[in-house]
Amino acid sequence: MKVAIVNDSKMAVEVLRRIVTSLPDFTLAWVAFSGEESLELYAKARPDIVLMDLIMPGIDGAETTRRMMSTAPCVILVVTATTAGNRDQVFEAMGHGALDAVNTPVMTHDNGIDGAEPLIQKLRTVARLAVMPQVRKAENAPGHARSAIDTSAVPIVAIGASTGGPQALAKILSQLPSTFPAAVLVVQHVDEQFTPGLAAWLQHHASLPVALARHDEPFAPGAVWIANGKEHLTYDSGIAHYTPVPRRAVHIPSIDVLFASLALPHSSPRIGVLLTGMGRDGADGLLAMRNSGAFTIAQDEDTSVVYGMPRAAAELSAAMDVLPLQAIAPRIINLLTLATRVSSIPQNTLMP
């Protein structure tokens, strides 16, 4: 696995170089000390993974990420001095396609390295995405333990997103009115340390209240609930539940698990939405939702930062609509308006 380092600090570069070269499955591709230099090197030799600093003179890390992802997408991991202190820039970079973020390890007084393990763990995680096929034959989506769903449950809009997801989510939420009649459940692939910040960041774009979903908490209409923690968020008769199963999922929380928990007959409308992302999480779950009678939407290629997850859904015929990002929220609102007239979203009558 070829890794490139983009950082304007020579000390940080040396620390990152030591970590990368110490790992048997990783090799150092090249080093750039500015965004401009990295773009030149990236055009000549695209690595599998880029370790991207945020705060640099000239072109910063978020803009460099945007330019890389717009030309030839790859796995980008933000490595910055303080992820908490640079929260807005972290989410900006994630909106442009960065997968995750971690604090830069530092050299200790005895020439050791402090903070290497979190970076190593994230490198190994994102490396699985770098080699994952974008589309494969459908397998059975994860099952759900319950055989029935509470018919008094409110309408549900379930949204899954990964690479480029924060900005896509912000766009959709900004278009939903304060009188929105459904509960919005969101799984965004992001480390749990960033989920509180993600909720706060999205709140700036949304008229609906945005909160982290808590175990055994009812989903109320007119609110947005973000999956949080090291377990998978599921829907259980209008209640938020977290489960550790499946433990070997590439992403925790998993979009497939949430969608599968909604793939049962339901008297209230259910809408599944799969947004931009690398890999294929959510495609099988979206198909299960469609087969159960829910309405399903996937983002189109032109507006996706990475057309991986939506492509997988489209090729499985899991998405009833494939739409540009700006058309998704209006379509959701239209579907719910129709549903109030017919009390459900019949798959055959609501097809365009």
C-alpha cells in the first residue's frame, strides 16, 4: 500500500515517515511540503493513501483534498495537529472527500513517538477501503431480529453517507423545512470522536434540531438523529437501538445495518437515501428496503464526490430514483406529501 505525506512541518513529516516505513504492508510513495507540490506529485504518481495536513501556507489541506478528489479520487486521511481545534477544517476536508482524521503523532524527548497507535489503526482501516471493489454481486443484507414493527411509528427518512458526506448531508438538511413530518436517521462514516462535532456542524445548516441518537430513545418526527458510538444504529419499533453485530463490518456504524432494520412492512412511509461514498456499504440494505416496500434514492454520479456506494446501489437496482444532490430533498418532501394523501408510499404508484 503506497502512502504519500503532505505536511509543511519537517518534524511532522519525519514522524509520519517513521510510522509508515515501520509497517510491513505500507511503503512511502512521496513527500510534499505544500498543497501545490502535492498536486504536482499526485498528477505524476497517485498513491493509495494520502496523509493530509490541514493548516499549510498557500493551498490548505481542505482545498488540496478537493482538487485531488475532483481529478482522481483516492483514500485521504487528515493528519493535523489538533482535530478538535481544527474542527471546521476537518469537516470541510471530509466534505470534499477525506475519509477520517487523526491527531499528528509527536516526537518525545527520548526520540520515541507519542500518538502513533491511533494513526496506525486508522491507516489499517482506510487501507481496507483502498483495495475494496466498488461493486460486487449482492449478498443477503443483514437481518433484523424482530418480526414486526410498531404501526404507530412516525415516518422515517434514513440517510447513509461516507466520502464527501458531510457537505451532502448539509445540503439536504438545509432544504428540509422546520415542519418536516418525519424523523431523519443518519449514518455518516466518521470516527466517534467527531460525531458530536458533526451534529453541531450540521445544526448550522439545518432548521430541524440535530442530535446524537441514544440507546432506547424514541425517534421523534421533525428531528435529525445521528448514529454515534462504536456500535451499529438500528430502528426497532420507533426506538433507537445500538448493536455490536456484525462485529467484522468494515464500517461501524454500518449503513447496511440501519437500512436492514427498516426493511420490514411498515404502515408509515420509509425512505432510504444513499449518498456519496467509497466502497459499497448501504447498497444491500437499500435493496432490502426497496424489496420491503420502502422508497429508495441514490445520489447520481455527477454530484457524488466518490460514486462508489451509490453506484453499487444503482447496479443492484436498489434505488428507485437516482438523483443529483440538489434534487434529493425536494423529492423526499414530495414523497411525504403524497404519502399523507394515500397513507403509504406504494412502490408502483409513486414511480416517476
